Amino acid sequence: MSYLKPRGTEDWLPDASERYRTLTDLLTLIANLNGYREIKTPIFENSELFIRSVGETSDIVKKEFYSFKDKGDREMVLRPEGTAGVIRSVVEEKLLNKLPTPIKLFYIGPMFRYERPQSGRLRQFNQFGVECINTNSVMDDVDLLLMAISILQTLGVKKYQVFINNIGGFEARKKWIIELKEYFEKYKNQLSELSQSRIGTNPLRILDDKEDGKKDFVKKAPKIDKFLSDKEKNDFKVIGQLLKNMEVDFKIDDTLVRGLDYYTNFIFEINSTDDRLAGQPAIIGGGRYANLVKELGGEECSCTGFALGIERLLLILDYENISLPLQKPIDVVIANLNERTQPTAILILAILRSAGIGAVCKFETYKLQKNFSYAEALKARFVMILGEKELSDKKIVIKDQKTLKQETIEITKIVDFIKKNK
């Protein structure tokens, strides 16, 4: 019987894993440079956490939960997104009383959603995200968006467009939703079955529906502007002006909404302009959210954050022919030419590795040519040849696979030789 991986999952083979590690190392560096520190939360949480934070009417809760009951008959969910777990941890560990604010945290790890698998969208996928917790400053909104853009600029991604919108606070949005419900009821028969079901629960999602969102009457749906307070309008104006001052190319998209209920006021999305991603262009999405900390048992405070899918970003790098340098930890292959040289070979491996030099030895292979073929396959720079004569002289032959030069040196000097010539 043969076994296959579950649908919507991937095996990360060595080359792919190295690309993942290179990318996540870069994301970690950018996060650190922006003052963010890493947090790790459980892969599974109580289902109520996501129902309360994400919203009962969201697609995640209604259709995409990977849920199960544990042995204590508790309802658990494999985490579908990162923010809820981070905020739960902040509240539970009382970090608002322990750390200087705003608290800046980032996460990297697997998420799970039961949806139709396609290129760049899996049922188990990896996400990088940041959360700036307890800030009311629009400067942090701008700073966060600039950080998101810097990720793409650092990687060399060219084909993208920044979209921003203001979806208002809860009071403004409550009035807006009432008007949207009344409006869409008039066009109910022209909406898809899914959009019809959203009229009474979450009409905002009709605005960015892949099919209905393109229809003229949806584009002409009531806007939130008339419900916004003067402060909300001014804050959004300030953000736009700051982005212009920073020469950020952005567009205001008044149909842009987020799929999670906790977002308020300023939101943004960075989409790929590559035609191959036309059906699912989003690269990075985020914005401000309020009440989530209070909703999960903490004090009232406003936050801002964003997330990106690692698989989607790697796909975009492929499409734009942007290569990530693969990690190459192996510098040396030791060719031990018989069984008697093996104890010395393993001693040399320990010496090299303790000095931070990647080294391996194919112990069951004594033929020199096979060792050279092995080194070539691993792209190792040096081959060290250890035979009977070298063993008795306490020396070793080192061949540089790049220059093809060969030298015999004392075993005690191998670390200095490699570091000097690497």
C-alpha cells in the first residue's frame, strides 16, 4: 500500500526548505530592524477564541475551520490565522503590564484552513505576520505599511500595487451596514447565492466578492464616508498625505474590506499585478483593529498589523525570476580511504564543525573518485584526502574544487587553511 500526503499540503524537500529558511531569516531580520520580537503560540486553540475574534459570519468560521474534540471533549481548532492567538497570549500573560508599549511582536508558522487547494493557496500554509499592540497613532499605521512595502523592495519584487481604504470604527460601520443591507436587498436576485446569504450577516464581503464585486450596482453601493467622524476622516487624510510625502505609489479602493471582523478604520492590501495571479493577487494584507484585546478579556486598546503567506510570496519570486541564495552548509568532504583512517576522519569532522565549518564523510566509500563525485553533488568547495601515508604523517591532502589546487598540510592547521581560502 502506498501513502500520499493529504490534499492541500506540501512536502518541503531540501531545496524548498532552504528557500523557506532563507526567506524567513530575511523576514526575521526586517522585523527585528523595525523593533519587532518573535512570539510563538500554539498551533491549536479553543474554538471559541476564533469565533469571538474572527467573527461568526466570517468564511473562516463558517466554512474553513479544521476543528476537533480532544479527549476532554473540548472543541479545538487548528489555528486559521495568527492574530487571535497573539492577542490571547498578550492578555493571558498580562504583557501590557510587563512590556513597554506599543508592544511589537511577529510570528512565523503554519496555519490551517479547509478550502479548495490551488496554486499559492493550501490547506496547511505558512504565514508571517506582525502586530503592533496598544497604539492609537496613525504614524504606526504608516510605519507598518512602509515595513510591508520594504519586504517586497528588499526581495526585488516589482509587480505590485498598494491599495488602502478606511472602513471606519464600529459605530460608523454599524450605520453603514444597515444602509448596505437595505441597498443590496433591492438587487438580491442579481447576486450569487453566497452574496445573498451575506446580506443579512456580513454585507461588506459582497463589496470584494470575486464575481459580484465586478457588477456596476455593487460598485455603486453606499460608501462609508457620510458615517465617518471628522477625526476618522482626518486620520485617513493624514495617512494619505504621509504616503505621498514618502513617494509611495498607492490607490484608494473604497470597495476594499478585510475578511476578518476585527478590523477598523485604516486597512491596506498589497496585490500582485502579475496576470498569473489575477484570481488571487493579494500578497500582504492588514490594517488597524480595535476591541480585540478587550473582547478577549484585556483592557481596551487599539492595534495594527499585517500578514503575508510564505507560499504565495515564494510563488511570486518564481514568477518574477527572483532567486534566493540556497544555504550551503557543507564546505568539506573528507575522503577516508580505508577503515583504519575512519577514527581520524571522524575526529577531523568534529574539529571542523566546532569551528563552524560544514563537513561530512561518506564512511562506507573508500574509492577516491566516488568521494569526488559525492563532493560535486553536495557542491562542497574542498575535498580532504586521508590515506595510510597521511595518517602516519599526521597530515592531510586538501584539494580546492574551485581552483583545482592541491596541498598537503598538517591536520592541526586545517581550520586556519579552510577559513583563509574559503
